[in-house]
Amino acid sequence: MTRLIDLVPPHVLGFESYVPSRPDEVLRRQYGVDALLRLNNNENALGPPQAAREALAAFPPVQGAVYPNGDCHFLREALGRAFGKDPGQFLVGNGSCEVITSVIKAFCQPGDAIVTADKTFAVYEWVAAFSGIETRLVPLKDYALDPEAMLEAVTERTKIVFVCNPNNPTGSWWDKAVLERFLERLAGRAVVVLDEAYREFAESPDFPDGMDVLERHLNVLVFRTFSKMYGLAALRVGYLCGAVESVDFVRRTHLVYSVNAPGQLAARAAVEDGAAHVKATRRMVAQARGYLRGVFDSLGLEHVSGEGNYIMARVPVPDTLLYRLLMRQGVMVRTMTGFRFPNWIRVTLAEQPAMEAFAAALRKSLDGR
Amino acid sequence: MDTILSLETPPEIGYARVLTFAAETLARSRGLAAREQTRFQLAVEEFFTYLAKTVPGHAPIKTVLTGKPYQVCASIRFKAANLCLGALNACCPAAPAGDLEAGEPLSLILAGRVADRFRIDCEGGDAFVLHAEVDKVYPKADTPDQHIIIRPPYRAAAQDDPGLLVLAAGLAAASYPAWHCPASFQTPGKFADMSQAGRFQSIMALDAASHPAGLLCWTRSGDKGLSFSGPFVFAPPEDGAEVARLLMDAFLAAVARETAEIVFSERATPDTPPGYFEPLGSLTLHAPGGTIEQPVLYRHLREDTGETVWAAPELADFLHGAYDRLAMCRNVMTAHPATSAERERSLFSATVDKYKATAALRPLLDGEDTQANLAAHVGALSGKGVANIFLYIDLSRSWEAALAGAALRAGFRPRLVLPFAGRSDVLVLQHDQAD
């Protein structure tokens, strides 16, 4: 009998499956705490916008028996209205991770490569790895994606360049001029995925709007998500936008029915009536960023934070040890070794009491070490 | 690329010749010297002969011979409900006294001696795989040229160039005490071959003229661990900290998304930059120049998801204390020794490093004589001048954890826990005699 292992391609055999955090109740029991402050996944502490809450509350349970709309028809229409585009330019997925997978499937085959940064959102690299696609990783320069080095890494086998803007986890970002110059020099030799998962947090007028950029560059696909700013992470709704032709190619590899009905309803409500929520979230994030910068400065810790609802700090002990010390006090942060930033932590910017609780736990953890 | 020969033969002594011919051919093809060819051939022959003679009504015996650039290995898969392998213990006398029939089986004693090391995997039930390895012999390191001036700027990256690896391993062996170095550094050609075969991976720092300025290497340990050696720094003292940090950053970046939970080192050098690791404790190392406390360092590569481990009642307090100090979630279950062991004779593997005068014992099979067997190992190893004797117990297996009581009575003392260094956490004990 053939062994199962003999049926598995080498690139899958060599890939390590991602181990997500255990459920909160398990973690609380493990660490002996009554409550857990989640500052690890850049979730929005304000939750979903009011309109999305109402949409969810109005969802009739009996509809649970009915398949969702397979291609998110009404949500794509709402996105089209919001951004002044054809609904056919949008493709919605079960979170942006699914859309990343679809794009790689659409454009890459074994022997091809993608280019991205060595210290950025890991899913581009993971999906490429378990799909048998080479990843060319470009080092950051001063905590930011390096456009020159990324251009140099592009070869004739490169099909996709992933640009996370602002970059997760550093928060660094390319302004309009840098992005435009990069796209001109790339000259359409590869698809550019402009991952704007944290775009809604950016307030600088110099911050490029992918929705404009893609009109001038047909090889650009913009990714956004409802998980971060719109607080709908549990419902898993992400989307991409691009030229109709390129979106059509991606649609061929994309599974339909992957976005559930409550998610579609809540996301549509957020698009149509989320402006006040965006404003309130930005206010909370700005205040938290200022507060934590002060905390890290007072502890003499190097920190990095640009746009996005997170801040990263270098700590004087292994990040994985600090994780456990903080967990014992009911505070959960993201360790950064896996992002290739050993001894750094990333902290979600949230409401003031949570930030103060984190600061107190951090001081206690580092005290005497 | 490994060469693999797989043979399935009836358990009849007549087939031993087929196996020994295959073993010799393989060893020769991988460049082993005549003496090692013979040792390998003999190990295969004696194990096979013993099994063929001892296990009545045995199904065919499957033997897999693997040739690596630096070593040949025989893996013999067999079934044995009550087989006694006690003669493989390193403490077993090489020349059995008295009546051979009543003493230890000579073939097993021989096999255990001619192989450089062996281990036994239990595949469940009464199925076992016995692995016997014979190493290629390499020349000792040349004295490296220490007069080369190393100067900045420095860069660090993964390195697999055999020439550079030989040079750097030789430099490390010449600059650092043996206990900091993998044994293969004493014969750098072996280190290069092991690297080529994927046994070691290395980060090397190079200076402005591309001369080695530092080295850090690592190898897999258990299912979830990476054991590293270094950082070895060859740059001038004023640049040492920078080179060490470059090596460490490049190392952690290289393994950050590896299929491992932790990195650790029982022989990290004093050049290890502060803040990267958690101290787990220390081991006492006796050397001709004196005694030192060697710190043992570790770090997780990702968030700890907790684990269940077993502890002998005598060691529960020690383990609870260790886990509490590490702020680590563990369900500690009580492991009681079996009321009657399955076998009369227990079996331990012994890996001896003559350069460091150290021996690492690992339990392979439980038996009624565990305490006496451990004491006999200590006696035999001490008699050979091994001053540092350690016992590694994988806490994921209750029978192994339960051995700790016998180990304490045999004079071993718990030193530290290596999280995830085996199938799960590994308890390291050290024999008191060496303290």
C-alpha cells in the first residue's frame, strides 16, 4: 500500500502548519487568570460599527439554513458605490487570506516566484511556500519596505510583488511619490498586490489611495479587509479591487460561497454607514499610540510605529518569555520572532484602560530583569 | 544525497552474508576506511545473527542501510515480545566471563561495541527498530592561521561552502574550549560533510575580505528543538559584540519560521549577546583545567501553547518549581514506576564525547534493573575517565519519567528542564559523582 507521506509534494512536507492561539477560555485556565486582554491581533477594541451590529442583530436565525449569495452580489454593489467603481472590479473572500491564496493560484505556477519583504505579513510567504512557489524576500531598510531592493529582486519568473502598505508590523509606509515611482519602474512586469489592510487608519494626505492607483496601473490589485477598522474579524470578510480583466483571472481560481451571509450583511452595513466609527477608531488609536510611545520611552525601549493600529517595541528579554509573563497578568501581545523580529513585541492600540493595564503589566514583567 | 539499500530477508543465518556484503559495499562506496567498513559489516552481521537465532518464528527482518557522506547506518526492524537487549548497555563487560551460554550474548556485545552508537525506537506493541551507526574517520584539524587580520565591515548569512566551514570550525576548535564545540569541530572535514548532508546548518559572519569573523551552527534535537553551538567569534575583541549580535539575529531570522518550537544550547559561548535567551540553569563540567558551570540557554520561537508532562513523585516539586520560574503552562501528571517491569534488563544508550569527557545516557527500554544498570553505567564510564555523566529523560513518556526515582537513588540529581527538546520537555539529570 502506498504510504500517505509518499503522496505529499515536498513543498507541503516541508511546510509547517500554523498553530493559532488556543481559545481564550483555555488560555485563561492555563495561565490562571480571570480575564484576558487581547492586544495580539490588531482587533478593533470598539467592535463593529453600529450599523453592522444592527445588521447582525436583524439576521433571522432561520436564514442559517440558506446558502449565502455565492459572489457577494450586494456587498460588491455597495463597494462599487462607495468607491465609484464597477462591482465587477471587486472580489470578496473569507478574509484577505483567502484572496491572497486566490491571487497566487491565478498567476503563479511551480517555477514562478513572488517578491515581498522579509519582515512583513507572513501569509504571502506561507501561501507561496505551500503552493510550491518560490518567495524572494527583500530585507527592510530602516524598518520600511525597500523599493529599490524589491525592484532588483524581480526577475522574469516573478509574477507577483506584495507590498503591505502600511507595513505590518512596522507601520512604515510608502507615500504617493514612492509608490508611483516604484510602479513606473516596474513597468507592469508583475502583478502588484497593494495590501491595504490598515489603510483606513492612515490619516496623512500623502498616504496613497490604492483605489486611485489601480486606475492608472492595470497590474495593481488592492486588498482591504473588514477585520481591522470595521471590527468584523470574527466574520472573515476581505476583498480585492482591480481592473475588471485581472479580477476576472483571479475569480477563476476563487471559491464561491466562502463568505457567510451575516458577514456579507455586516460588511455592507459597515461600508454604507461606517464613517463615524472610522473617526472614533482613529481618535482612539491616536491617543493610544501617543500614550504607549511615552511608556516605551520611559522604559528606554526602542519602538516603531507609523500608521495602523499597532506599535512595535524592542524588549530586553526574549519576546516569547515576555509573552508568558504578560499572560500571567492577563495581557496578550504578539511575539515578533515569527516575523523575524526577535525580542520585539507588537501591541494593538486600544482604549486607555487597556493600554494602562498593558503598561502596568509590562513594567512588572521587566522589573528586576 | 543519501544512498539507501533496503533488504527484507528471512530470519535465517544464511542470509547474513547478503547483508554483510551489502553493508561492506555501501561503506566502501561512501569512502569509509577498511577498519570502519569491517566494523559496520560486523555490526550488521551480529545484530542480524542475534535476531535470527533468538526470536523464534520471526517474520522476515527488514534491514535498511543508509550511507551518508560522513556515516553509514543500519536500521533493523524486528518484532520481539520479550527480547532482552541488555547486552547492548555500555556497561556490559566486553569479554563475558565464564560460560558463554549463560552469560551475555556475545553477538550483541560485539555489535554494541563495534558500532559508534546505536538507538532503539519502539514503534508500538512489540515492534522495534534498532539503528547502528558507524562514522567515517577524518583527520584532525590543522592548526589554523591565527595571524590574519579581521576587520569590519561585517556581514552574516547562511553558509554552506565546505571550505569556509572547515576553516571556521578549525578556528572555533582552536579558540574555544572543547565543551563549547560540536565534536565534529575537532575534525572539521566531518563538520563540512555533516553540513552538506543537512545535519548542521550554519550562519557565518564574514569580514571585509570575506574571511570568517564568526560562526554559529545548529542541528535538530527531538521533534521540536534546534540545538545551537556558538556564537564563535574570531573578530578582534572590540568588534566581538557586534559580530555575535549579527550571528544571533541572522540565526533567529533563519529559523523563525522553521518547523521547530524552540532553540536551545547546552554549550553556548560567553559571547552570546544578552537578552536573547532564557537561562534554564547550568551543568557542571569537569575538565583537566578545573570545573565550570556551563549555563544552558533556550528560547521559544513562538508562543508557548502548553504541554502535558509526566513526573516521578520524587521530582514533582522540582518540576513545578522549574515551570513556575519559567512562567510556563504545564499539566504535570504523576508517573509511577510500573509494579513489575516488562523486561528484566533495562537499556540505555550512551553517547560519549571523549573531547569533553562527557557521556549522555538516554533510556531506551525499561527493566527491573534500572537503578543497578545506571549505577553500572556510572562505574563503567567513570572507569574510562568520563567525568561528566548526564541522563536525559523525555517527560512525554510516563515510563521514562518514572525512571527518575531510580536515577535519584543511583546518584543522579535533577539540574534543569529543556522545554520541547525531545518529544516534549526533557529533564536533565547529572550524576553526583561528577559534581
